[in-house]
Amino acid sequence: MKDKILLAHGSGGKQAHELVEKSFLKAFANPFLAKLDDSAVFDLSGRLAFTTDSYVVSPIFFPGGDIGKLAVCGTVNDLAMSGAKPLYLSLSFIIEEGLPQGELNEIVDSAQKAAQEAGVKIVTGDTKVVHQGSADKLFINTAGVGIIPEGVDISGGNARPGDKVILSGAIGDHGIAVLSQREGLSFSTQLKSDCAPLDSLVAEMLKASPNIHCLRDPTRGGLATSLNELAKQSKVSIRIEEEKLPVREEVLAACEMLGFDPLYVANEGKLVAIVPAEGADKVLKAMRGNHYGKGAAIIGEVGAEHPGRVVMKTCLGTSRIIDMLVGDLLPRIC
């Protein structure tokens, strides 16, 4: 059992300290964490963004990522959706007894690589080990802090009639990739999760136009749910066009086979932006110049009629009301 996580690793004693030193301090090394105090102490000034989240994805490894990368990217993206520059994260690990030490190390290394790409530091955290059967291998809880630049005011309630709706790329990749790994499904092309930190993309968008009204990452519930949230928060209607929606053929094929709608499938590396019409082309150009926005497209616009409603013009020329997700289409995908 030397290469397995034991209950003793969560006891607070010698083995717990060895786990922290060998698995976490080594990977996440920075001056804040190295002090091993109960809190990280740092200086901040200006408007702050703060978020928290938990990750229970199954399986913990999937094409294009794992639970460690997902936890960091998801928290970074939540901060970025307020226009903030992410700075500091916490990671807390709830580990099921018996998890191979090698798997934990791989996840920790993946989390650090994602943090390095996003330019954030993991400055504090916690570790708990629970009895076998009390968890599903590994759960991660996070919190994040970032600074919002002066002049930036992004909120789900800021959409205005006439604004354009921009999507950063193809939808549905993450949900289908996780499901295919979980259920052993195979496709002609290896589909990967789009899991990625989007802070650099948002920074480029704000350079092009600081007057962005709304940003949202369409994770659980997919694009349809995010658009409904924005429409309700802003008390506006949103109309999108089906033919302008970027969706990979593999995702369309999988959804057709499984009876899913790509609009409701989760994403972890995409964003939807609502931007004043006069700045939409500049923002779109900036997005396409970033690695994570190459497939960006204007997919619709905001209206004043029927507040809170989302409507899609189909490829057949008809209109379809897009409701918020009801139930749980794909459980345990983040």
C-alpha cells in the first residue's frame, strides 16, 4: 500500500505532512504556500472578484484533461467572466482511501501546468482522506481571487437591446468527451475536452473594447442555459441563428445517437459574450487572434421584446424557443 493514499495521509500527522511536502508543496511551490501558515497573506488593491467551486467529475481522467486541470481552469474562468485578472487560488483535495499515489501526482502536476498557463498562484489548500466508498476517488474544492481593471463593468444584468452575441468556438466538446470516456463510446475522430483557461482571451477582448456588457462560460446546462440566465438577469430577449452555431461533426453525431441537443451539453473552455454592436467586430477580431477564440462567431443579438426569452432561428427558417435545461442531462461532468 506504499503507493496508495491511506487514511493516515489525512490524519494531520507525519504521513499527512509528507503528502503535503512531496505532492503539493513541490508542485505548487511559491513564497505564499511555502510558509505553511493557516492563511495566505497578500496585498491587493482595487475592485476584487472572488469565487468558489467544487469538482466531482467522473472519470477523473478524460480526453483533453483531468480533474486537476478542470478545477484550475474552471475557477480561473469564473473570475475571468467578471473581467478580472485571476491572481490566487486555493485547492482542497478530498481523497478516497486507496487512490494510487501516481494518479494523485499526475493530477497535481496537471493542475500546476494549468495554473502556470493562467498566470495564477495556488497559495493555500487542504487535504482530507475519507474511507473507501465514501467518495469517488477524488473531489476538489477551490476558491479564487482576482483584480478587476478600472473601467470594466461586466455583469449578467448588463445586456441591452441591439447588442451582439458572440460565441468563442465549438460547443459540446467537454460533455461528450467525458461521457464517451465514462461509457466507453468511440468515434472516428478522437474528441477531446475543450478544458482551458480563458483569462488571456478575455484580456485580449477587453483590450479591443473595454465596454463588454456580459461574459459567461457555458458549463453545466450548456449554451442554452447560459443564454437564458443572461436574458433573465438583463430582462431582455436573445435571438440566435442555428446555422451560425459552431458545432463539431463528432459532437453532432454523438448527440444524434444519444438523443442530446448540443445547446445543452457542457463546455469548459468556451465563453459567450454580449457586446455593443459598434464594438462587436473589434472584439470578434481580437478573439480570433487568440488560440482559444479561433472559432469565434457572432451567433445572434439582443432584443427588447419578450424579456427573458431565448429564441433560435432554425436552419429551416422556423423559430424555436430555447428553454433552460430541465433535469440533469450529463451528471458528474465537472
